[in-house]
Amino acid sequence: MNSNFTIWITGLSWSGKTTLSEALYQKLSHEYNYQIACLDGDVFRRAFTKPLDFSSDGRRWNIETAALVSKILNEQNISVIGAFISPYEKDREWIRESVQNYIEIYLSTPLEVCEKRDVKWLYKKARDWVIKGFTGISDPYEIPRNPNLSIDTNICSIDDSVNQIIVLLREKKLI
Ligand code: ADX
């Protein structure tokens, strides 16, 4: 049995994706000695998909590229934590089909909480129409239909969130 997995963390900007992925990475790589790679939307776009915009095509290419990289890593025995807004159900379905043992974590942190956390003022710029097509304001976020876990990081601590994912991975006999 191949026990590589791809944990896909989806949710609005500032919902807590990067923080959770980093904490999960620490736990899995240091406590469980697991070979893990973290792919984070902001970093990934700067490194690999810089020319892509935030149109639905641009987002699709971004996610498809990330899914392809995840698949290549999985094939080399490296599990992946992906932290991308990935707002469209059809794009997330595409990842599900592409990678080994896809686990979907939906961060359901409410929009108003995400907006309050946003020290970069992106939501404000979106509301003022300085940024167009911003997820949650002027571009849709399609709520996952069937995530493996939903976590509201406004209610659930980082440690509890990580532990919930560890329990899930154990239940699935992936760790
Ligand atoms: S995705 O939609 O293609 O999955 P991704 O996770 O890679 O998005 O990148 C999201 C980051 O890009 C946000 O955290 C934010 O910093 C930045 N960003 C810039 N423009 C937009 C936009 N129009 N919508 C959402 N995020 C944006």
C-alpha cells in the first residue's frame, strides 16, 4: 500500500491556511519523521506561476500546476500539504483525481474574521475596487461539498486543528 497523501487546505485569504500548514508540517516532519513538502499559494505563485492572474483560467492553471507538482512529489514518496484558496469546486475535483490520497481540509473561518486579520488591506482594496475579482468579495468562493474536515480557525486553536488532522490521517491509516 502506498501511504503518500496530499492534504489540501482550502479557504478564503487570511482564513489560516499558511499558519495551519506550517504547524502541520512541523508535526508530521519532526514528530512523525514524515517526508513532506509544503506548497503555499502566495509562495507558489511568486516562484512558479507568476504570470498567471486571478481570472478563473489563471486560478485553474495555478491549481493544475500545483496539483501536477504534488503528483510528482507523491510519486517520489513525498507527501504534500497544499495551502491554496482554490475557490472552485471543479478545480479541487481535478486535484482529487490527480494526486494520491487526497484529503480536503476546508477552513470555514467567516469572511468578517478574515477581513479583520488582513494586515495587508487586500479586502479593503477589493471593497474599494482597487483589486478586482477578489475571492469572497467580487469573486466567488465555492464552499466544498464534501471536505474531509471543516475547521473554523476563529474557534479552533492551531494545536487542536493539527490534532484533528492527525486523527483523520490515523483513521485512514496514512500515518
Ligand atoms: S488561488 O485562487 O489561485 O488558489 P492562491 O492561493 O494561489 O489563489 O493565492 C492567493 C493569494 O493571492 C492571496 O492570499 C492574496 O495574497 C493574493 N491575491 C491577489 N489578488 C487576489 C485575488 N484577486 N483573489 C484572491 N487572492 C488574491
